[in-house]
Amino acid sequence: MNPVLQRSALLDRPPFGPREDETLLAELLALTHRHLAGCPEYAAMWPDWSGAEALTELPFVHTTVFKHMRLRTEGEGIAHQREVRSSATSGQAPSAISLDAHSAERQAVSTRAVLEDFLDPHPRPLVVLDSASALRSRALGARTAAALALRPLSSDLRFVLGAPEDPESLDWDAVLATLGDGDELLVYGFTWMLWLGWAQADVPERLREVRVDFVHSGGWKKLETISVAREEFDSALLATVGAGSRVLDYYGMTEQIGMIFPLCPHGVRHVPTWGDVLVRDPWTLEPLPPGEVGMLQLLNVLALGAPYHSVLSEDVGQLVPGPCACGRGGRTFVLDGRVPKAELRGCANA
């Protein structure tokens, strides 16, 4: 097998253990050369690039490019299957990422390892605030892809919305049927859908006896317009369910599928061992030190079939110096928002 397609050595490490920047750089260099050789559009973006001695010297693709180009890397062992598309706001073009079996396998390992570090790893029923109709499309939506990433942690899975864009169409009978006689439940939804479909609903009394792990992503933009703060969001969800329930917020984007950055109780987001987050000055694109705010560049070793292993986003944040008080190692950062006047994203707003 092509060495680049073999399992990443970093995926065998703890997700938030000591950083191995030399190994990460070596794997990302190999990926970069593979994409330059197999994706003509990517090679045209970086015609003079030859190598890097640091992570900050790796080339990148701006996330908006994926809205206008279908970047695919051809090569030995890569079979492109379906696309994953972002949840673009009405009237905007979605990002589209070409997915292949090898990348999907790495992404599944990544997501499971991160979530098991933050949640109880034992399987329990999973309900998803989305419609099962989303599964019938050849192009997988961001919400559906995020939900399916939780499947390894579930004993059963059910989509519980009658209409995909209407959180108030949540079928509570389906939720209770999925739960059965159990006392634990895993629930996934986009942030705004959980607020409207669950936190603001008349939740069945039976669920007040159930320990629920709520997992959500997709940003806060819609909730900011109605002045819903994180503390209010968490409290409203937890008031509907049993003792010991939790809410886990993670940041991710379609252009970094498989990489998720959970928010810990100390208010910072954690970077898995098999990736990195750099911060660049919006004007000069020079890398910035911890504590300075700039555009986030996201790196991962999961992307084999298209050059989304290094992307420059329009999200703004800052690296946090020193170890986190939660005890997890590795890089941490704070997500501060969006570049002013940046296009409104459908799936990863701050």
C-alpha cells in the first residue's frame, strides 16, 4: 500500500496527549506532496512551493475555495465516493468536500477518540435532530455527517424530525421508542435546532428520569440574534432531563471533516494530537503567537482524497498559552467569532 494511505501513527496516540510536532509535520508534508501531485488545481495555487521546515510553512487553501471548486486528489488507492456539503445559508453556495474510504476511516477514528475522551464511551441510544430523508442524498449534508460520526458510540440510532428544517417537528414518540426501558440517551443536533426543538419544547416527563449527553455543533449565530447565551442554553437543556446530564459543544467545519475541537469546562477548545491550529494575521498572514487574535488555520492528517489537510478559515481566535486546568495536554484555543464582513457560514459560526 502507498505509505501515505497507511494508518497515521498519530491516530494511535491519546487524542490530547503530548504533542509530536515532528511526526505531525512529516505526515503533513507527505500529504501535501501527494495533493500537489494528484490535484492540478491545488498545484496551480502553490506552483513554487517545495517544502517546509515548520508547520507554519505548509501551504493552505482558503475555505471559500471549496464553495467554487471541486478539489479532488487522484492517485493509487483512492476511490472517491460521495461528497459532504456544508449547510449553506439560503442563497449561498455550500462547500463541497470529496470523500473517499481511506479518509472516512481516519475521520471515524478521530471523531470517536475525541468524543470518548469527553463522554462516557459505553453505547446508548442516539437520537438525532434531523430527518432521515437526508440519508437518501448522494451528497451528505454537514448535519448528517456530524450525526453519523456519533454512531460508534450508539447502540441504536434514530432521526426524529419530521421535516429537516423544522426543529418543532420533533417526534417525541420516536424519542421515547428509541429510549425504551433505558435510563441513558445520547442526543445530537445543531445548536439552534436543539434550542428550538428541545430546550423550548414541552419535553415528556419520562425524560426527567434519563441521563442525557447532549452533543451539539453548528455555531451560535442564530441564537445570538435572539440573545441566547451559552449558560442559558445549557441550563435550559439540562432542566428537561435527569441528574448527571451534560452538554458538549464542539467546533468543526465541513472543510475539516473528522476534526472536532471540544469545549472543556474551562472555556477553551482542545486540538487533537493528529492536527493543529495556527493563528495568522488577517492582513499579512504571518503566524501570530498565543494571546494574539487572528484567522484560524486548521491542519489535519485525515484528508487523503482532497487537499483539505490545511485550510485557512474566516473564523477568528487565539491560541491559549500553557496547559489547561482540565488536565488534558496539547494545544488549546479560544474561538472569538468571524472576520468582519465574512460570508455567513451555515455550519460553524462562532
